[in-house]
Amino acid sequence: MGELQCRVAFEYERAAALRILQGIEQGLLSTADSYTLVEEADPTLVYLIITWLRTRYRSDPAAEGVIGRLVELCEAYPAVTEMVKQGKEDSVVEWFEDGYSYRALEAEEFVDLIVDKLES
């Protein structure tokens, strides 16, 4: 794959990952639309995004909405829970959790880091 193709693939994956994260975080997507994007994503990415959201909103006043959307997604589409379980086992999760903090990274920085690692 050429450099341009790699860059296009990275940008596509980055945009899709950010859309999942922000769609759930900000309530910009319906549950069905969120699932459509999640279904196409790498299980490791899904695990990391959901864990980032849970960690970031654990004690935040906006937690009710964000966590509520996560619960709704997982209840409506049990395959999401299976993807999360599968993704948790990937070595990229260990790499991230050993070297980074979910709370320390803003959404775009987090997505860039994860997509770059998954694409390499």
C-alpha cells in the first residue's frame, strides 16, 4: 500500500473512531447509528473508546447522559458487549494502559494515538 493510501486509511479510521466517541459522548448519533459504526470498528478500538468514556465520565456531572447512552447501546446490541470483551484481550490495550492514562488524553489526541497504533 502506498503512502497516500495509508494516509487515507488512517484518516478514514480516525474519523470513524472520533465519530463513535463523540456520537456517544455528545449524543449526536442514535443508538442504531452508533451501532452501525461500532459494528465496523476493530474490537480493540471499541473497548478503548468505551473505557475512555467510562473513565472520563465516572465522576462528571454529564455522566448520566454519556453512561446512559453506553448502556442503551450495549442493551440494544449485545454484540457490542462481546466486542468489548474481545477487544480487552488485545496487546494494544496493555500497551496503552501501561503507558498512558485515559483521563490525561483529550478525545482527538486519544483517537489519534490509538488509531495510529492499530494501523501500524
